[in-house]
Amino acid sequence: MSSTMPKITVTIENEQPTTLEQYEEQEVEITCPVATQDQILNESNKEVAIQDHSYGPTGSSSKRSSRPITQAELQSIVTGLEQQAKGDAANE
């Protein structure tokens, strides 16, 4: 097992070089998603995520741990996801 964390690199390609001066200040209206404003929709979305995608606690009375995840726990999760991805690729 490797002790280094996976590295994600994002490359933005643009045909013409741009500088900060080329952009004008613009006023942009930002609105929150509807589910953050509608409690019934939010609860429905949570249930779909739990039921269809095994996300979050299994019951509404369950509470998530407030402690930070350890490096060992994170590495275990990453290793499990890597193994799952290899299995999924083999099944394609």
C-alpha cells in the first residue's frame, strides 16, 4: 500500500492567452438551490441518496461522528475505492 495521497491535476486549456485585465467586473446573481429552501424537497433528496446510493446514515435518529477522519481511515477508504474501480473496470 502506498503512503502517498492520490494527486488530482486540473488543466485548463485556452487557445488564446488571457490576462486578468481582459475580464470586466460583472454583477452575478447567485441563488441557492431549491432543495436548500424547501425542507420537504431536501428530505426527499436525502432519502433518495440514502436508499438508492447508500449515502449517509440509515435512520433519521443516527448522528454522524463529529471527529475528524484519521489518515489510516482515509487511506482505507481510498484503497477500497481503488479496488472497487478495478473490479468495475474488469466487469465492463
